[in-house]
Amino acid sequence: MNLPLKSNGGAAAAILWLAAVFFPFLSGCSGGNIAPVPTSGDTLHFRHATLLTAVRGNGYTRVDIRDPWNATHTAATYILIPRSDTLPATLPEGTLVRTPLQRAAAFSAVHAALADELGALSLVCGLCDKDYVRSSALLQALQQGLLQDFGAAMQPATERIAAAGADALFISPFRDRVPGPAERLGIPVIVCADYMEASPLARAEWVRFYGMLFGCEARADSLFATVEHAYSEWAMKTAAAKEKPTLMVDLKTGPVWYVAGGRSTMGTLYRDAGLAYLFANDTARGSVALDFERVYARCAQADCWLVKYGRAADHTYASLAADEPRYRLFRPWRERRIFGINTFATPFYEDTPFHPERLLAELVQTFHPELRTPGFRPRYVCPVSE
């Protein structure tokens, strides 16, 4: 999920609250300034990810994660050492993580689903917010007791996590944080800042880091290479698009309308899909909170409208109007050019963060009919019905 972007049924708010209350790592764990990279060893090159640095040292791999909100600081430094190896006599500063992990706790279905794709779901002991899980593999593992339920993200069962023998906590960072009880568990916190990368491929490339943690690095590298190729192929196809429709996104939540920042993964994906995203000039990497009037001023004459939401029944034009009558003022409403992604109906948040090529393919074929492939059947994006 693109936290802190609005998520299904309030899951994003819950995850962000958890990060704020329970995991004080930004500018804390690593002591502030970015530590120097070792002068010896081989640097692992990331082609797209900008928040990751990895260097092979003498018997270890050091991974630095930059603070997404302050490029001069680190969010965390990890020293990865295989479980089968003896600890070196000297190690650089950082959080020691023995790999492969054996009892990871995923505080988001995003990373649990990725572990499943890497063939490493058996190395995950549980997750939070099970009510929002849509992946069939994760649901089956929960039903069979192979994955434990660690409760709601806003009230995690820290005792259950400790009793499960978790050896790492996968959590997405949040800019502001308050120290809380989970840090006293003494379990390494894996800072999953992938959602704060500036492009879908940059986020997806984090699979290579997670592959290191789960002991399936080659498989992760191969997966990313496949994703990268397919994404690039679809992005290149948009060069042949006849036009670039202007795009507005998402819905008002209470008094606030959250939209993807122009430098966020979704903002970049809209551009790569050959769309003129109406908030592309915003420099935020996460979401931007706006009032209705500002959105209307920018988007009243948009060509099309893409909304993500989570509800038992698909939205209709009537249900949208019932939620906010002023939606009728927008051109996409009048011309029936609204498309929806119901995150309760598909495993959208489990699938697309590390497979952005799937969503890109749908957006290209939805908004550029001339580029559709034979037999195209959308999985996520559907026209809103009457």
C-alpha cells in the first residue's frame, strides 16, 4: 500500500498511527548523519531505488536506508550476516540481522504477500490487520494457523509478537514518531521505506533487499528484472498514444481530499501511463492533503477520474453522489468518465507495489483504447456503473 496515501477501510491510517507510536527509528537508530560507506568490498548497485545502499564487507553485507524526509540522514543501518557464518571479530555500527530471517512479523500484507511470491512465506510468523487481507495465499495461511494474527495495527498484540519468537518487524516508516512499548521488545525493525521512493520501479527494486533478508537474493533479482522489463515495455508504448488525457484521482475523506504527490510512486506511474496527472507539479513523495475547493479549482475540467476505495459493494454514480453531492460538478462525472479500483474486491495492495507493471498495463489500456491488447480483461480498474 502507498502509505501514507489513503488506503482501504482506513488501513493506511492505522499503519501510520502504529509507525508513529511504536517505532522510533527515524534519526534515532543510526545516530543521525549518514555513516560512511566501507571503503573495501563490493557495492551492490540499485538501478532505480534511491533510498537503499548496500555494500559487501568482510563476512557481512551492510545496508543503509536513507531517511525519506531528510536525504542527509539515515533511517537505519543493517549488518546482514548468514546464520551459518561465525560473527566477524569486528563489525561496523548498525543493527545485526542474521539471514535468512526465520520468524519475521509483517505489519502489512504488502510484505507478507511479497514473501509468499519469493517462496519465503514460511519465514513469516504473522501479520497485522488481517481483516484487510485479500491475497488468497495469505488468507489460507491465516486459516491454517501458519500465519498468526497480531491484531489491529492501532493496537498490536506485542505480547503475541514476542511469544511468536519474531526475529524482525517489517514496518513502514512515518515522519513523526513517539517512543512506544514495541521498541522494548528488542526485535530488529526493518524500515520498509519502499513506498517513499519516487518511482514505481524504484519501489519495486526493494524486492532485492527483501530477498537478502529472506535468503533468496537470486530469485528476488530475477523477479525484479522481469518486472523492470515489462514495466519499461508498457511505458514505451505510451509514446504512440494519440493524446494524454488529464487525470484527477481519488475521493474526499471527511474534510480532506488526499491526492498522490507528483514525485510519489503513483504520480510517476500516472505519467508513465501517458496521462497528464493534474498534480504532477507537486513535489511531494507521499500524499497531499487538500480541501475540496483546491481540488475543484484544478480538476473541474479533467478528462477522466480514477478513484481507489475499499467497500463491500462497488461504487456507483449514485453512491458517490450520496457521499458527496458536489462530485456532480466535475466534468468526468457529467461525461461518465470515472473509473474505480475497489481494494476490497481484489488484492490490489498486495499485488501492485512490487508488480507496478500490472497496474501500468491496465491504466495504459483503459485510458488509451488504441493500445489495448487482444483479449484485455481488467483486474483492478473498472468503469463506475450507474
